[in-house]
Amino acid sequence: MVKMSVLHLLCVFLPVTLTAARLDISFFSLQATPSLSGSTFIGGYSAGTSRKTVGSKFQYGRVIDTGTGDDLPEGVTYRNVYGFARRLNLPSGASRPGVYYCEASAGGETERLQTVLVTKDAEIKPERQTVTVGWGDDVTLTMMTSLNEASLKLRYNGTEKPEWKGHYSIQRASCKV
């Protein structure tokens, strides 16, 4: 009697999800605390493979203002630089301070970066204008002011945070986009 063995193959198909790499863009302010006189600019630039896919196709806007409206100030102009950068030139004046964003899209991905412009005579200023963190890192944000610490009320995404009341410095654990 001849024994025959049958080889059985077991194939398992696992779903694979591919996530496109994030866009490689940066956003900067010429002056973190500009004076009300004289112009300044904020800009965005692309690097790596984003130089080809994004180039200088950046959109700008303002999400928080100081009482003059959420739109960009009157008189802004744009300047494309080197094919991979774009500047938003801000004219002098009191309507300039606020939270500005720079946005770029390519390949179904969109990135939005923000920066804060405060005037030189502001009563509260950030200790550092930018803080670079990676996904999941802890971050500490510190401000400088001559105001009484007890009078400080801080907001996060537009909502007052009672646990931050009266603090010059706050910590956020595990940063996420």
C-alpha cells in the first residue's frame, strides 16, 4: 500500500492599509513680535518630495484675531519664491496681530500649520514663538508677562481651561495633530 500525503497550503490574506507620508512643509514668521509700524511677512516652504507636489501652492488665513475680524488684514500681498515657497506680506497697522495659518494640499493629504503674531507692546508674549515636537511628545508652553499671575485665563481651541488659570506655563502630554 502506497501512502500519499496531500500538502495543504494555508494562505492568509491580511488587509494592508498604506498611509501616505505627511507633507514636508514649514511655516515661519519673519518677526515674532513685530511693531505696528513697518511691514513684515510670514511664509511657507516645501522640502523633499513636497517640493514637486506642493511647490509654492500655499493658502493663508487667520483663525483668531484681536478684534478686527477673522479675515486677513487689508492690503496683504503674496510673493512666490524659488518655486517652492510663498510669502504673505502683511502691511503695517494695528489689524496685524492674530493666529495665522499656512495650508498646503497634495496627493489627498492636507497640512495646516499655525503661528501667532503679537505686537511688541503686548502684555502677554510667548517665551518661544515656536516649539517643535513629534507625535506623542510632551510639550511645555511658557509665556512672559508683567501681569499678576492670578489674573491669567488661558484658552485651548477657544475654550477656557480652568485648570490652567493663574499659570505662566502649561504642559500638554502626548501631543497629537
